[in-house]
Amino acid sequence: MRIRLTTLSEAERIAHQRDLGRKRKASERDRQHDAGRPIAAMVDRAVVDAVRDFLSADPTGARPIPPDALMRTVALHLLRRSHRAYATGAEPVSFTREGVQAALRDRLLTPAKAA
């Protein structure tokens, strides 16, 4: 069913556009889940946890963080998050190695949007 946007008030038009955006993002997240890819927010949290692990191991911060070790630690944190979610009764998430690598590459190597 298609709604004619010209008959809607400004508030209704904005609400309709937001609803379409929510549905689009939900279907995008479902496709990523089915492909074994973590969503961007989950990758962000895993990266922060991994960096926190490295910084807490060396409080002076004098030691550089090797990128390969960081990627392995991020993948480990994603696995831990998946296990914790499953233990709480959530639907099990199985990430593929390729999906995790692609999500990390997209999240870390994509230039930031201009403000």
C-alpha cells in the first residue's frame, strides 16, 4: 500500500519518512545478521573493549598497539558478546570470519563523514 505524501500534513510526512527509515535499517540489520556480519554498533563496542584491554595492560600507554593483535582482540570481544547474549536467552548469533573482517574493514577504514 502506498500513501500519497501530498495529502499528509508536515508532521505526518516526517513521521512516515522516519518509519520508512526504521524499516529500511531493520531489514539491513537482518541481512547483515543472516550474512554473519556484526552490526556497526556492535563492532564499535568491541573495538572500544579491545582498546581498553590494551590500555589497561599498559597504563602508561607507551607501548604501540599492533593492528593484527587489535583485530584479533576485537574478534574475540565480538565472540564474547555473542556468547553473553546467548547465555541471557537471546537468539544465537554466528558470525563468519569473512563477515567480521568485512565489518571491521567497513567500520575502521571508511573515511569519516564531513561534519
